[in-house]
Amino acid sequence: MLTPLEIERLSEEFETKTPQEIIAWAVDTFWPQITLSSSFQTQSMPLLYMASQIRRDILILFLDTGYHFWETLIFREQIAAEWQLNVLDLYRDSRWDSFARRQTRALPFADPNLCCFMHKVEPMQKAMKDMLAWISGIRRDQTSVRAHAKILELQEDGLIKINPLLNWTKDDVKRYMEENNLPTHPLLEKGYRSIGCAPCTIAIGVNDDERAGRWSGRSKIECGLHTDMFTHSDISKLQNDFHLDISSMERRRVPRE
């Protein structure tokens, strides 16, 4: 087990390493208790491709929120089949089902933070309880939150989050995809440069910021996977982040061993 000081030292060293070198180190160090998350959009392709070349059977987590574009689901199936990826779909906890059915149409607009917690944050928390490391594809140039991220991040519960592409820019992504002839999400050519759930994603102009189409017009730039929300498994501590009344939901925790 790595100490916090060792993790900090390695994180600094990795600032000058390639994503492939970082992924290879992570797989060698944490296998088999390591996983990679992916949204299967165009920006996801370099990390998926690199990881599959290093370890074909690495577990890849896909959050099936129930709100995805059909094009995303079809693209996910296509890439998983063609690249022979080991993909596991994650879904919301069934204890939310009754609440979610009553709010299906309104939820993404009335309370996007709660929607993201239900469909993304909590399922990912549960998936991580048996893992030592989580590989993410975030980049510093994407949002103000991600700008302060580190390549290795030790979570409070001991999980190590690994961000191999952190120093890459959108131009690096484009160049790598062209060099390796990687496929693009079918909605990219229609102006969807960053794709999340359909209710919260719009097409944008060529001069707009890459993530301008996510939660447009709302004071939200992150789903919660890469913020402090991910560190809270007790929903009662997140009440102030939500707008809808969730008092009917029992107090729940997602313990890690």
C-alpha cells in the first residue's frame, strides 16, 4: 500500500510521463482491483484505446443513467464489441425507483444535482467499494474544478484516483485520434462536442468552449464524480445541494471495506 507521501511524490513525477506510462504503472500496481470509467463520447476514445492496448480485460464502467442519447448507447455497444472491451453498466439504486418514476421528466431540470447523484455518483461509489484504484479521463483544460486536479489523488476512503490525461488539451486529443484513426461519437458532427445525458446537453458553436453545451444556462459544470459530492456516501450530508424533497428516502450509506 502506498503512503500519502509516496502518492504525492509519484503524482509529481507523472507530470512528465505519457498517459500510456501512467496507465501501465497503474495496472501493474493495482491489478486486479483497478477500473476505468468512460462516458463513451469522442473525448473518451484515447483513454479507452490506450487502456485496451495495455490490458484488454480491464474493467470499464459505464453509467447508464436512463437519460442517454440513443446514439451514445449504440456507440457504446459498437466500440465495446469491436474493441472487445470488458464493460460493466452501472444503474441507480433500486430504492430510488419509485421516487425517480414520479420525477422522470422533471428531475434533470428541477434538480440536476440530485439527478446526477442518483444516476452517477452513488452507483460509482458502490462500484468502487472493492477497488483500490480508479482511472478517469478528466483533463485540466476542461473546467475550473478540474484545473486543480492532480494525476494521482488519494481519496479519504483510501481509493486512489488516477488521471493519466490530465495534462492533455483538446488539441492533444484531436491529434491522437487522427494519428490512431479512432472513431468519433455520431453526434460530434452535429455540434455535440461534449456529451452527457440528453436533457442536459445541447449542440454548440465551433467557437464555444468544449463543455458549453453541458447544463447550459444553469450554474452547474460538473456531475459530481469529480467534486466533493463523490466523497459523501451519507445522503443526509448533501441535503443542501438538492432542491427536491427527499425526506421520504431512508438514510443510506455506501460503506467501503
